[in-house]
Amino acid sequence: MKEPAVSADPTQVLAFETDCHIFDGCGFPAPGLHSFLFEPIVGNADDAVYFNKTMLLALLGSIIIIGFFWAAFRKPKVVPGKLQMVAEAGYDFIRRGVVYETIGKKEGEKYVPLVVSLFFFIWMMNLWSIVPLAQFPVTSIISYPLVLALIVYVLWVSLTFKRHGFVGAFKNFTGYDKSLGAVLPLSMTIELFSNLLVRPFTHAVRLFANMFAGHTLLLLFTIASWYLLNGLGIAYAGVSFIMVIVMTAFELFIQALQAYVFVLLTCSFIQGALAEHH
């Protein structure tokens, strides 16, 4: 059996890093968990602190987003230029289309900077998936969506206690409704578990799972295009390459959609914290 060529980084399997093709007597180098692991750029994996590719992409993404809005609003004009116009359109879309629609203008205005920051940060982290050389969505690593969801969770819980006090917050989290009668204790237990444990977990996993699955599919078709590029397999390689293009276009849509869904749920949580319990 012919073995796939080993890349310089043993944790990576990319289409161009192997001389294994169909009919060569070697197996298909399928993507897997190893495709989401990166050797540290600085330090060692055994160290408490190290720096790898995903951290670099997250840092670069933050710099790009901050740099973009700084350049757009550094010297704002009454008649905006192209950059300012794009930045204002993006900011206004989240402010009016998400925050105002979910929380309301009066209550929601103070949360606009947070929600806008979350949206564009997540979108940028997702976009790395289709950027040449980067080719990896940072949010497909569970720790990143988890930290973002934790930020929202802490804000949501603290706002609930601040607005309603301890008793009111307890009723908010448990969905207290005395009209439920005998099933009230069971209903309150389920609601408490759902709100304080399941909700933040699903908030993070929804983003992570979509980007993990999307990146895996992109890798699968990309590697397949290279693997089939041999003999009669060339015809199938062409079909696989078309799927790479289709999946890339689909990913562009999913990347923006997942950022939108994350901030929409964030606003929903905030609205729930601020709303009066009935």
C-alpha cells in the first residue's frame, strides 16, 4: 500500500500535501479531527501558554475589524465616502434590523456597540474559512464560540438580577406561573435547567457546529478533487471541484447567517432580561 506523503506539520491534511491519488493503491486521506489541530507557532502544546494559527487569525481578525471602523469613522463626513458609507450601512443594519427590532430603541441603544462588535467579529472569524492561506474558520474551534456565549450569558444573568432583583430573577429564569397548579414545580425545574444550562450551551454550539461541519465539507471536496485527479478519476475530480465552488458560495451565506443568528439570540436574551415578568 502506498502511504500518503507526510507534510511538515503532521497535524494537517490538505489536498496539496499528498501524492496519493485514486488507483495508486492508497486510501483516501479523509479530513477529521486532525484537520482542526495546529502546532503552536510560539511555545509548545504542553505549555500553559502558547500561540497557534487560530489565535493568530483571531488576532488579525480583531485588528482588521478595528482598523476598518477606525478608518471609516476617523474623520466622519456629512457626505460619506465609500468606506464610511459601507461602515455606516453595516452598523445601521445591526442597530435597526437586530437591536431596535428585538430590544427596542430606548432600551437597546446602549447595547448597540456590543452587538455590532459581536456580529462583525464573528463574521470575520467565519470568513477566514475562504481566505487563501488562512482557510480555516476560527469559530470551528469550540473555545471561541464558548467564550463569546459566556460573555452574553454573564450579561444576561446580571441584567436579569439588576432589573428584577433576586425573587424576580428567579421567577424569570423558572418561568414561574402559579396558574400551572400541580405541574408548576416540574415546569420550574425544566425551565431553570433550560435557561441557565442548556441555553448558553446551545448558543455556543449552534455557531461552532455549523462552522465545523461547513469546513469539513469544504475539506472533503477539496481533498477529493486532488485525490481523484488520476486516470478515469479526472472526470469525477471535475465534479468534485464544482462542488468546492458551490460549497464555498454556500459557506459565504452561512458565515454571515451564523453571525446574524448569534447576535439575534443575544438581543433576545437581553430583551428577556429587561422584560417584565408576567
